[in-house]
Amino acid sequence: MSVYGRKIQGKSSKKQDIEETSNKLRAIKQRQGQWMREREEAKALSSSKSLDSLASRGKSTSTRSYSNSELSSSPEFRGGGSKGPFSNPRRKPLYTPPKRDKSNVITWSGHDTGKLGRPPSAQGKQPSSSQVPSRSHRLKEKTYEPSNYSSSKLNSKPNLLHDSEMLKLHSERHKEVDGESFDIDNKSDSDEEIDSRLPKDLDHDMINALAESVAKKLNTKVNTRIDDRKSAPRKNQEDDQEMSTHMCPLCHTLMSGTRHTPMALIPCGHTLCKECLKDCNKCPSCQSRVSSSAENTVLKQIISDFLSQKERKRLEKLEQETRKYVDEYQSLSVRSNALAEEADIILNGMEDLTEQLFQEKKVFKRLEVDNEELTRKISELENQRDKNKLKLNESRERSENLESNYEDQKQRLSLVEDTIKTITQSKERVKMMVHNFAPSFNLDQFD
């Protein structure tokens, strides 16, 4: 095969490689867009579930009174000595990190939004430990399901409502509420996708109206998130104030655990921790004499449930943070793969440019040598031309001198010829005269 044939074959193979990499990039961008849509749908679903759970949990009574008879007769607290998975606050959280699927993009299944509410009361029915699965058990049962990219959503018929949802997803995709930053790299891809999905009969006014409505909704969500952030310290302060009522009045320690078990004083009914009760004969609050004491099971269960709920909130928050970082890692992984493909394309182009540059440098060096050779020859020819000019001037001077000599000789020749002609005429005249005097005398013998 000739060099030209090899070059053509190499160019065709490079074009095929570029087409393959562009197809891969297009598929990755399509998968990323599908994943972002599924993520937004999951967020909307989880927010609706959390609102429903908050509404159902909000119906709780404010004050309750408990007696020792109720404590002994209540079947919910008979097994109060058995510790659940969250009864000990010093116990390490039973959190198992979710297993990562090997697929490129994963979604969370079985997501159960954390239910927020006040600590459960003693009169409310508590399910047994066998009926309520622990947090760690629920986390272990949580699995990942790979996203289905062959969904019919990509081929669904576009309409006005779907277009508004697409604009909303496009706006929410590029604004991170926590950091209030925009994802500029994916903006052009999503714009092209939205333009391809929009019907032709939509005018610019309708699109602008949809964009304005989406922006208003987005601002409302951002303000809601900011208010939630501002209210978080207030909620923590309320929890601390509520827990302060469960502190021992002597040692100011939370009445939980074996050493600081809440003990009700008889007959006044005030509560101290078990450790401080050892040295007390009188109630520190009302100064009444202590005849006996009993374990305040109701308060103990309230504190235990509150700590369990606090631990659940902490684990749910940890899970949400983990999910957020997993989602961020997936997004970064998709972008990294796309940029790696683009880097390969750039490297291939750089290799081609390097080869072309090498060949061009060879041509440049060859032309530079030829130019130097031609410059040398030009200088030699210029020197030769100068020499020829000198010789030409000398030859011109000699020619002029010879011409002047020739003219001089020509003039002398004409004078000599005229003189010879005159002498010849004189000889003829003398010869005629001699012939007249002596016809037999021949003068030719004197020539």
C-alpha cells in the first residue's frame, strides 16, 4: 500500500473513532439527564411523604399525669427493663452503610422519610420490640435498583404540562439549594434537550410565562429551605429546654442509664436520680421526709423514647447526607467519564497535530536549507554580475577607442587615395606629352 493509501485509511479510522466517542458522550449525557429527572421525582415524593407524616404526628396531647398504679398495670412498660437498639445513648449507632451497586447510576429504593414529632407519651400504645424492626435492620434490607434508561418517558408525546415540568426540572437541575450554585457544564445539554422536546406550536410568550412561573416556585422552595435552616437552631434549643426538665435537680445530669435511673420519692412524688437518692433523707424540692422510693418508669420510658427518637433523627440525617454525597459522587462520576472521553478525543487530536507538526518542521528545515543555498548562489551571481559590469565598461571604452582610431585611419586613407589619384592623373598627362615628343619611347619601364 502506498503512503497516500495509508494516510486515507488512517483518516477514515480516526473519523470512526471520533464518531464512536461522540456517540458515547451523547449516551452518557442522555443517561445523566434521565438520572437527574428520576432524582427530582424521588425528592418530590419524599417531601410529600414527610409532610403527611408530620400532619399525622402533630395530634398529641400536651399534659398527662401518671401514677404508680398505672405504671404497674400498663402492659407497655412491663418490659421496660429490656433495652431496645436505641435505649443507651452511649451505644454506637447501628448504622450499616448501604451497599454500592456496580452499575453506573443507582437509585434509592424503599426510602422511608423520617417521621418527626414529640416524644411518645406513656399512655400511648407502644409496639413490642419483636414487631418494630430496628433501624439497622431496615438499613440492611435497603437495596439499590439500577435505573432503567429505556424508559418510555424519553419517547412520550410532548404536551404543555410536560413542557412546564421539563422547564422546572431544567431550573432545579442547575440550582443547588444548599450551596445556591449553578451547574453550568450541563446547561447547554439540557437546553438542547428541552428545545428538542418542546412542540413547534409554542410561542416565545408562552415559554417565557412558563419560565417565570418555574422561577417563582424555585424562589419559594429556596426561601423555605432557608427558613428551615434558620429554624433548626430554634428546634435544637427547644429540645434542650425540654430535656432540661428531665435533669436531676441535684447533680443536673440526665436521668438515664443504670446509675442515674429516675426514682420517684414517696410521698411527695418528686423525682431524683438513683445516685443522688443514696444520700438524701429529705426531698430537696419540698423538704418532706422520704419514706420510700420507686422507679419512675414513665419518665424513664419518656427519656428513653426521646433519646431513641433523637438517635433516629441523627441516623436519618446521616443517611440523607450519605445519599446526597452518593448522588453528588454519581454526578461527578458521570461528568468525569464524559470529560475522560473528551480528553481521549483531545489526546488523539494532539497526536495527529504532533505528527503533522513534525512533518511540517521537516519541510521547514528543508526549505530553509534550500533558501540558504539559493541565497549563496544569488550572492555569487551578484558578484559575477558586478565583475561583468566592470568588464563591460572596459570593453565599451576599448570599443570607443578603436572606433576613433578607425575613423582616423579612414580619413588618412581618403587623403592618400586622393593624393594617389592626383599623381596618377599627373603621370598620364606626362606620358601623353612624352608620347607626343617621342612616340617610340615607353615610360612603363620606369614603373
